[in-house]
Amino acid sequence: MDRGQQNPSAPDGRLTATTVETFERSLGPMPYMSLSAMVDYGLSDAEIGRYYALPAATITRLRTAWRIISRL
């Protein structure tokens, strides 16, 4: 399946272990820190998604699941 078309969650909206592993491979060895840094740089979910070749909605779900908020 194309990375840009993957389903980021289970039918009930939870992130699954398989999709989290996929995101971790995309975001590198420290996915939480990588995503947190990009948010701190002031990038939008769409910009972060383009950088990591993931849909913006996936970035939004990860930020919500990991409680990463923009401080801007």
C-alpha cells in the first residue's frame, strides 16, 4: 500500500501497533521528539506531512495521540 494512502487508525479511531511502527520508521529512531521538534519549528501538519511523506491527517492524529501541541 502506498504510504500516503495508509489507514492511520483502527476502525474505532485508535492508532494500531502496525501503523505506529510505520510512522516510527518514517519519523526516525525518536519519532515523538522528531514530530515535537517540527511542531516547535512552527511547521503546520501539512508541511510536516510533506516532509515525511505522510498525510497531514496522520500527523494530526499523531500529535493528538502523543499530546504534542503547538506553542505558537
